[in-house]
Amino acid sequence: MAATAKKRPAAPRPADLLAILRARFEQNQARHADLTWARVQTRLEANPAKLAALAAMEHSGGEPDVTGQDSKTGEFLFIDCAPQSPVGRQSLCYDRAALDGRKKFPPKGCVTELAAALGIELLTEERYHALQQLGEFDTKTSSWLQTPADIRKLGGAIYGDRRYNRVFIGHNGADSYYSGRGFRGLLRV
């Protein structure tokens, strides 16, 4: 995980994590109006690997919460809902090719590898826009997004943020990294 200026506490234990997730679920009903916590908890308790991924999301500052349910698979969709891009996942370039190509001042890692290590997906541009309908996110930061292959092939990568009461999708070289740019993840449970 990317180093941060503050030492982070240990990842929450499963029982503590369930209490955190339940409290967040109950405080943010508008994100999942038609869902009940009992159904979510039952699914979480049956999937220890998913609970571990949520612990990693929480530990890195993501504040994951249920934002919906996949109509085809029935999976609950957890997305990082921290107001700003998760602090424990900032200052990373986009992918391994970008990291390997960075000769001067390389970052400590890349977004795609950290997402895979956490067991989560990067948000797509579409999912990022949907998240922004649930609140105001990334008003001071930005978040890398899944980048279409044609853009990545040309050396770029995309990110999203909210400024001036609008959601913007921007681009940078995939090898760039900033202290205020991280990434938000999606976990299907």
C-alpha cells in the first residue's frame, strides 16, 4: 500500500468491520434505498475473502458502502464512498507499463496492481458518474478510472473529479502521479 504521512491503525477485525459497515449503511440509506442490511450481512458472512477485501478498502481510507445491487447476478455493489479519493491509495501511476517506463522519481506502485492485490475493480467512467449522483466526491482530489484500451495504447489514462458543481473526466500520461490522486474501487459481494 502507498505510504502515508500518518501511521494508520490496523485493519478492523471482521466483527468490528461489520459494525462499521452496518453503521455506514444505516446512515446513508439514499445510496441503497431498496436494500436491507440483514441480506447484505448474510452475504458478507458467507464470503470471508470479500470481507477481507472490504477490510482492505476500509483500512486504506475508502469508506466502502453498498451503492446498489446487480440486477443480473444479485451481487451487492460496494464502492469507496470516502468524500475524497482514499488517502492510502494516492500517489500511484496507472499501471505496470507506466511504472516501468518512469525513469525519474518513480512512485511506489501503480493503481492496477494495488486494485488487484486488494481484490477490487477500478471504477469505470459510467460507474464514477453514477457514484457522483449519490453525493459529492473528489471535490479536492481526483480518482484514476478504468481507462479504455485505445487511450491507454497511446500512453494516457483517465481520471475523474468534481469541481464547480460538475463532474469532470480528465486525462494524463499514465506514468503521472499526484499526492491528491488515488482510486476508488468496486467490490461485488
